[in-house]
Amino acid sequence: METWRVLAGAAMSAAMCLLGVVLATNFRGVTEWHVRRSMSAASVIRRVPPLRRPPDVSPEKRLARFILLERVIGVALAAVGLVFLTALATTF
């Protein structure tokens, strides 16, 4: 196996773990900042489906729900990165 592939795999797995931990712990408000930016970008292209009204939910509740979702995604990302690191270590 070529060395650069092993190093690239280790670097990408470590980056996935780091990004997952940052999102899961809301380190320095990164998760909240990302959700606010995503919601503001998506509000421009938001489309209401026909025959369905949007729920009457306050913006604060929507923000809290999306922050929770992104934190769960961060936990999953950290776990997958750890599994990749383990799989990379067992190939040697």
C-alpha cells in the first residue's frame, strides 16, 4: 500500500472526528453559527409544497430543532471518523 494513501486516509479520518466533535459540542458556537447561516441561505429558495401549510412554529423553536439535528449529525460524523481510523489501523 502506498504511504500517501495511508496518510491521506488518516488525515481525513482525523478531520472527520474533529469536525464531528466540534459540531456535537457546539465549540465556540460553531454549530449555532452554521445553522443560522444555513437557514438564512435556504430562506431565499424556500418553497412551500402545495396542499400543505407550514407549521406555526416560532423561529426560536425551529432554530433549536435544527441545532439539535446538527449536533446529532456531529456525533455520527465523529463516530464514523473513529471507525475509519480503527479500520485504517487494523490494515497494518
